Amino acid sequence: MPQDLIPLPKPISPLLAPAANPPLSVVSLLDRDHSILAFNERVLDWACRPEVPLLERLRFLCIVSANLDEFFEVRAEPHLSASQARERRGPYTEASFEALATAANKLVTHQYSIYNDQLLPAFRKRGIRIMAHGERTPAQRHWVKAYFQREVRPLLIPVGLDPAHPFPQVANKSLNFIVRLGGKDAFGRANDIAIVKVPRVLPRLIRLPDAVSDGETLFVSLSSVIRAHLADLFAGRDVGQFSQFRVTRHSELSVDEDDVENLRTALRQGLQHRHFGQAVRLEVSAGCSDYLSSFLLRQFGLPSQALYRVHGPVNMARLTQLIDLMDRPKLLFPPYKASYPVQLTPGESFFARLKRGDVLIHQPFESFDGVLEFLREAVHDPQVLAIKQTIYRTGADSELMELLREAVRRGKEVTVVVELKARFDEEANINWAEALELIGAQVVYGVVGLKTHAKMLLLTRREGKALKRYGHLSTGNYNPRTARLYTDLSYLTADPLLTADMEHLFVHIASQSHLPRMNRLLLAPFSLHRKMIAKTAALGRLASAGKDARIVVKINALTDEALIQALMAAGQQGVKIDLLVRGACMLPAGLPGLTDNIRVRSVIGRFLEHSRVFYFRGDGVEELYLSSADWMNRNMLRRIELAWPVTDPALRQRIVDECLVAYLHDGRDAWDMGPDGLYRPVNPVAKPAAHGAQAALMARYAAPESI
């Protein structure tokens, strides 16, 4: 990336007669769920790139599997329920379920073709193989049999189905086998179906010892080990048809917050039932017989469209174990060590530094350690009297949470707003909340009916006779692990107006008292949605008057219809709009006369794009906001979210250069949406030397030892 990045492109001439454009109502928005699947197709592209190290290609394949699991756990149930009821339920119908199943099956087929036709042959060329039973030598079969008898067989309880042994409860995403048996059981009955549930504690891949590997790196999958020894589990019976299978269940926790006395207790009880929610997807081996697949579909109450036949392991996400079991650094991305934040000096007090101005940290290119050290200094500084922080996702093992506990032990007033309903992090957050409460921290669970998704940390410090506040705001979570994998912006400030707003917001969340008028913060569900629409409309009016008008928004998803309508109206009035939307986007770009002033671009890179930046420029005046919120209805109207202005011109230009311009000119990892709603790579022929925004930022900020 050049040191002086090219400025934002000039806006095109405004349309002179916007009233002649067709009405906005004729624009059909894109389907959100299909847009999510299209995003995963773009992620899957990384698994196909020959220039990407082999184990990283496998990792991207597994990421798509994990994404699809969550997609079915969260998004499939309304479609399925409408289909089964044979009635329209809002936007969900029998046809919408069938269309979604067709699109998902196409994606899954593509995924397994990459695994079988590209990745496995590439691994074999490097002496790495996952050995099927038929490929194993006698010595390898002997070792596998011994392993089965020693490690696996004692944990398996095959269940033969009869009136006394009904179909067992099968947990969400667990590995299982269904077997059709010949002959009669010990009591002379001809019950022919048995189920084998595979415990989660067993590793899904096992490395064969060097003594039987003939100089190669060989693995066997747990499913193939069990498959090869099914007969050992059913003495005296003939094992006929069989298949591995896996069911995905609807996993959204449903708790009536108005009807529970203790939200934490209600959620913990709900977690116990999450693994056994409504079935929404059934995966079986490609060779599974119609008899067995039909039997399973009946047991789970699923239609045939919910069946996915796969040519490989049904639990592909667990293949990440192969990456952990390998010691092949050349098959991984070169290690990247982030630099210490360039605006900070190691050893200098954060409080002294922030008196000179705000600090921006661009993660993961700059290290999240800067945020941890900010909190660490506060914990050990006797002049810091109070610490307030929001927690949405922090992980089960978190240094940051340990620092908060240490702050309590040192006698500081610690208030933590823990969002108990952070999807799939509920249990970790409940455990942290209980641990903090036990040692005397004030733990708040947010506002009934609203998730607290805002990311902020506020310190109150005694300085002479006065109390001074210092704050941290972020577009991402306080999770040190994901801070190395997600692009986010951290903002450290001593701005008295901004920190006063943060104080008011903490008091509001804890006491649910009315908010005073904010100085700088825009808040959801109060002002953020309305302000974004108003700013967009104001630029539309400027463009209609022939003035310069420009909008660039970088977000993870765009699905809020009111914001989409505002953007389309502004575009028709002549505003030049660029939308950097990583995932789901319902706005169709480039439609002649309707959205041809709007470009939608998605950048998929080594790191997950996660920062949210809102840029508005009108008649030479520019505003830039950072935010915790995507442009989704839930973020704007059903969550506590915040956006804050970047008023320092130098920091604002840095964000424009690094988060907007660099991505608008990405020639390697970007995909542009066409008028048909489909995304096409800007560089259809792999050219590793082409400009990639993330690669350029890595080169700019890498620590000296990682270059």
C-alpha cells in the first residue's frame, strides 16, 4: 500500500431530475437468507485458492461448515415451520423453505467437492492422508482395532429399537450411526434398527503412529474406526445397511423476559434444553439407503428437503483437529505478529498519553495488548476508583475478566454489564457474571427486551481534587482471541463530553432511568436509526441541489429496510454511495435508474472484517462515526448500541485511508455485487501480487520480528 493513499473517488454528477426515476416501491430487495449463503460461497473461495497454504484452505472449509451450522440453528426454523404448516407466516412459506434447501444443498455439494477433489489430493501429494478402512495395511488395521477396543468401545452403548427402547434423544450436531440388523436379537425378536451415539469426548481424528505409517503422516477418522467395527457392537447379528448421521436443531434460546424473576436462572435452565430443540436439518452419508434416511426423517419430523447427503464426514467442522495435529508450519499462513499500537509508547502512562489526545488502535494489525494494558494500568493504579465495562463476548478463558476480578480484590468499584443472551456465549457469560458477583462486583444484565451490544470501558480516576474519566470504545468484543482474527477499531479517549455520555449510558443501563441529552454518542434504540436516516436524507437534498454528496458505509450486514430505502432515495438524488458489506446485504446495487449510484462490495480476507465505519460528506463537510452496530433492524431497534464521532482530523483521515479507501481499491480479495444481485470477484484470475487491503495493512503494521 502506498504511503499516501488515493483519496475517495469524486462523486459523479448528481441526477438532474430525480423525480423522473421510478418509485422506490418497484425495487425488490434481495433475500436475506440467500445473501447469507452467498457470503459463505465467498468464504469458500479461499479454500480453492492455490496460493493459500493447504491447512489454511482446510480451515476456510471448516469455517463454512461452522457458519452453516449456525445458519441452520438460527435461520431455518421459520421456513421449515411455515412449510410444515403449509401456510404463509410473514415472509416464510413452503416455497421459501424449498428454495432455501436447494441453495443450501448446492453450497454443501460445492463444499464437499472441494474437499474430495482438491484438498484430499493436495494432502496426499504431501504425504498426508486420512485413511479409509479399505486403504489400510494389515498392520494399520491391527492398530486401529486395538485403538477401538481400548479407547472407543468402552464408551459406546448401541441401542436396539423396540417398544421398550424408543428412538433415543439425539443431541444437536452430535455424531451418530444408524444400523439395520439382520437375524434376531437375544430374545428372538426381529427388531432391525439400532442407533449408536458417539460421545463428544472422543477425538474425531486419530493420528497413526510412525511405526505403521510408512514414512507418511496418516490419520483415521473416528467415524471410519467405528464403521469398521460395527459388527463388534452387535454380537450374533448381521450388520447390513448403515450410515453416520447428524441432526441440526433450532438453537435460539426463547425466554419470556417479562415473565421470569431471574433472567440468569431462566437462561441456565434454557441452556439445558438447547441441544434438543426442533430438528431442522439431517445429514447422512451419501450412500445411506432410502430405507434408513426415510426412517430418520420420520423420527425427526422432517421433510425430504431437509435431508443432506454428504460425500465425507457429516461433521466437517471438526476437521480443524487436523490442523492442530499437524506440525507443518509451511502449510499455514506465515505467523503474523501485530505491532504495539503506533500511537502508544510502551511504558508511558495511558492517562498521561490521553491528556494529549485520542488514540486509535486498528486490530488485528495493531495489538489488542494496548487495550489490556490500559485496563491493567487502571487496575494497579490506586488513583483509579471505579471501572465500568460492558461484556458481550469475552470467552471462557479471559485475561480481561481476571483483571476485573483483581480490580475488585483491590477495592475498586467495579460495575460490569454482562449480556447473558449473547448467542452461543450464554454459558460463559453466566459463569463470569456469577464469579464476579461472588467477590463483590456490581453485575448488571442490561435492559429487559434489549441486548446490550455496545462495547465500552470507563475509568474514573482521582486527579488532585477532581475526578477525571477515561474511556475505551470499540467496534468489536473484549475477546483477546478474536481480537487476533477480526478487524476492529479501538478508541481510547479522555474527551470529557464523550466520557460523560458513557457515564450516562452506564447509569441508564443499570437504573433504567431516563437518558439526558447526549453530547456526542448516538444510541440505539433511541437516536442512532433516526440519525442515520436523517443524515442520508440530508445528503440527498444537497445532491439534488447540485452539491457534493458522498456516503461510504463499512458494516457486516445491511438488512434494515428503512435504511435501505433511505440509501436508495439518496442515490436517486445523486449521492455517490459505496457500501462495504461483508455479509448479508438486501440492497440490490447497480439497477439502472434506481440504484446505479450505489456500489456494494464485500471483502473476504485472512481476517474476518468486523469494523463498522459510517462516513458522510456533503458540500465539503465530512463526518465519520465508528459504531458497534450493523445496519440491521435488530441492531437499530432491539439492542443497546452506540456510535461515536471521530472529531480529530488526523484520526479521521487515518480511518478513511485504512478502512475505506484501501478496501474500495482492493484488487485481490473484493467481490462486487452486480445488478442481478450476484457477487463477482474483482480479480477472477488469482494474482497474489494484486493489491489486497488486509495484506497491505499487515505489511504496514507488522512488528519488526514478523517481517
